[in-house]
Amino acid sequence: MYSNGFIVQEFHSPTNYVDSFIYKGIEAYHQWPLLSRYDKTAQELSRKVLWKSLPNGLSEYKEFITERDVLFEYLCECELRQIAVRILFLESDYADEKCVLPDNNLNFIGFEYCSIPIDNIIITDFDMHSNTLFKEYKKNLNEYGLFNSYQDALSFKMRYDELMKSGVVGDGGIDAYIFKVSEL
């Protein structure tokens, strides 16, 4: 698995995407709290976090913070504004964004199958069909609504992909990965 990077979420801003079980995964809280602040500092820092400058004046959207100094700058600004945040560190076989594994102790919270770009389609499908199509997987969820083992997440991924190909779930043709989710 690659160390993909960090996501910063506003702790007091739940997304409410899931109703049928407790869920504290990748889509549990709104991401990038400074993005919704409209002053110059917040907007510049949000651009720095979300966009990587490329040659020829182009830029590329990023899902994760991959540089420690940028993470530190972002967290300092959130602290100055008294914004309570949680920091997730994600690892997966997604190879387009990588960073160095942090030195800090990480608190593993589970494995989640999630699309890139990060989107709530898989977790909302799981919630909507958890008592029918995915009943057997719901019993494998931990206290965070995530899978404790990679094998459980892989089994769910295979079932979800099968149902997506037949048009029962999903938006079709999504790139998705099993993420190891930890809190910093």
C-alpha cells in the first residue's frame, strides 16, 4: 500500500450521508474547512492544499495533503480560527498521490472502499442496500462503520464491483480503492 496523504475535516460538521449504522469514515465529516471561508488567507491556503502547480502554468487537483509543511500550515490556520478538525491519514494502492508515512503514532480505524475522486456514492449505496444486497457485510463493520480487515473490505469491493457492472449500484465506471484509514 502507498501512503497517500492527509485529509483535514471539520469535526463539528457531519455529512449525514449514512443513517442505518454509525459511520466515521472518509466521508463522515466535511473536508477542507477553510474552503468555506471567503477571506484571502483561507482561499489561498485552500488553493495550495487542493491544487498542485504543473509546468506550463497548468494545475492538477489533489485529494490529499502530501507535504508536511502544508499540513502544518493548514492546521495552524484552523487552530487560529478555532476550527475543530480531525486529520485522517490514508493508505491504498492508489499510486497518483503519495507522501511519506508520518512519524506520529496513527490510530487505525478501519478499511474503506472509496472512489477517487473522493465521493460518497459507495458508502451511500452501502447504507441504502445494507439490509438487502450487502447484509452479510454489515456484520463485519467495526465501531467506526469500517471493515477491520483488508480481506473483509476486499470481499465487499468484489461484490460491489459485480453489482456496479450490472447497473444495480453506483454511477458506473468509477475508480475506487480500498483505503486503510487512520487518525493522526
